[in-house]
Amino acid sequence: MKTSTTTRLKSIDELQKRIIRCDLCPRLVEWRTRVAREKVRRFDDDDYWGRPVPSFGDPRARLLIVGLAPAAHGGNRTGRIFTGDRSGDWLFAALHRAGFANKPTSVSRNDGLRLRDCYITATIHCAPPANKPLPEEVRNCRPYLLRELELLKRVRVIVALGRVAFDAAITSVEAVAERDRANFARRSRTAPPRPKFAHGAESKLADGMTLLGSFHPSQQNTFTGRLTEKMFDSVFRRAREVLEES
């Protein structure tokens, strides 16, 4: 997909409709449709989404959350990002505690969940095998994130869930700033060191945005105690503080 294709999209709704129709990555198309067809026993009666999963949230949000990708039997099943899996259970519970969601759970696209001042996107919008997208798949999906950053004009804080999302957020914000000639002209000729990922890492990006890093709320992190509720809550508490200061 050429970047110019997304720049012609004038609204978040148009962009999400374009994402749902995307078929740029043959490996991901094959995987997402096979999972939707074969299912797993516990969801055998469910009608799987089996397509790229659109972003979700408040189009006037000041907080943007960037994840990795939909889960094969989570977002790829329900059609809503971070919905129907353990990672989503952690995320929406934390967002509710921080005041960014009207309820602590997300089980389907029609469950009444509403995000407040918050928007959730992903580095790639299709479920990848073993939750590991290839570099070219990340590149194919990047124009969607770039256009979201351009259309979500009020975003002041980005929370990146995991190292891949952290790097994608930095790359995308920098690319958007370079498109804006006025912003680019104001930037220092010497680029600052690239922020390093860590849980709780905080960095200033182009156009005054604040980037916060968090371990991804995957079972690999939450079951082992690498990420605790207290650690996760601290990231969104800091996001709230930055927003109140801006």
C-alpha cells in the first residue's frame, strides 16, 4: 500500500474501513482466515471476525495506546482490538481504573464499552502466527498508524505496549513530523538519542508528544509477575498526570 492511499482518507471512520479491507500481507491473510475457519474448541460456536481488526476509541482522544497485533482468538475472533483475551482483560481493567473507560471489561463489539479521551491502535492489524509479525508486515501496516497520528489531532500522550510498539510509535511520530515542513524546520539539526524501551520509560517526541513505555499485558508477562497491576496502573496514572499538565 502506498502512503498516498491513506493520505486521501479524510476521517478516522474512512481509515478504519480501509484497514478492514486490507490484504497486503499474504502470510497474515492466510493465517487469520485459517484461524477463523478452524477455530478452537472453546469458541467453536463463535462467528470469527477473521479480517484486519480496526482501531477503537474516542476520535478526540488525547491518549493513544499502541499495541502489537490482534490475538488469533481475541481480536481476530471478536473484531475489536484487545477484546476477548487475557491481555484485553488487563488493559481495559486498567483503563477503567484510570478513568479512560466506562467499564472494566471488553467482550464483544456490542457490549457498551466506551473509551473516554483514549484511542487504541496496533502496530499491525492482523493476527500474526505465534504473535510475531515479520518486519515487512510491520512496514506494510505503518501508513495506517501514520495517518491515525495525523487525524487524531489532540493526541498528547502515547502509551506503547511492548518494545515493537514502542519503536513503531517513535518511527511513526518522527515520520509525521517530517511531513509537516513547519515542524521539521523547527527541529534541531542534531537529532536527540533514540529513546530506549523499558517499563515506565518516558520520552518527549516530536511536536511535544510524550511517549510512555509499558511491558505488554501478555500472559507471558502477567502470569510470571514481570508485569503487575500496580506497575501497569502506574503507567496510566502517569499518562493522566501528563494530560492534566498539558
